[in-house]
Amino acid sequence: QVQLVESGGALVQPGGSLRLSCAASGFTFSLYAIYWYRQAPGKGRELVARIETSGDTNYADSLKGRFTASRDNAKNTAFLQMNSLKPEDTAMYYCNIMQLGSNYWGQGTQVTVSS
């Protein structure tokens, strides 16, 4: 069965960096685009980034230049490098795939940006 496990979230000061990981199993990782979403308290889930099977990436306009998505198909793992973090980046971060019309989510990893 599809399993996605996020990790790497932490409490970080404004201006800091974090690298999130999404370890995948139960499907052929290299054949699927990986999506990163986040959800801040009291807000809806927001698409942060997408990395295609080719390695091409797309980002939310507000995050371009600060966030970088990547993937290691040999390790079945996707990454989200987050730099110059701001308090408004505080959220639960999730990775996601869509398979045969169904959405699969990990449990999320908490990122808190605060001094």
C-alpha cells in the first residue's frame, strides 16, 4: 500500500533553513509527481511545490526563490529545501501523490518559524 512519511520539521528562527524529506513506499516512486502542501492553523491546505517525474519543478508564486523541491528516485525520497524562512511559513507540511484518482498523504511534519 502507498505510504508517505515526512520528516525534518522543527522549530527554527526567522531567516533559517530546513530540509524536509518524504520517504515513499508501496508504489513505483519514479513514475509519480510528488506534491508538497502545507496547512497553517485555521487555514486551508496550500500547494507549495510540485516535482515531476522528469525533475521539473513548479512553486507557489509567493515561495519562488526560497523553496526548492528535489527527488532521489534511487532512495524513493523527495525533499523540500526551505531557505530564508519566515513566521508565515509556520505550518504542517505534507507530501502527496495522486494515483488512479485517489490522493495519498503522509502524516505531515511541523515547521514552526519563531524567534
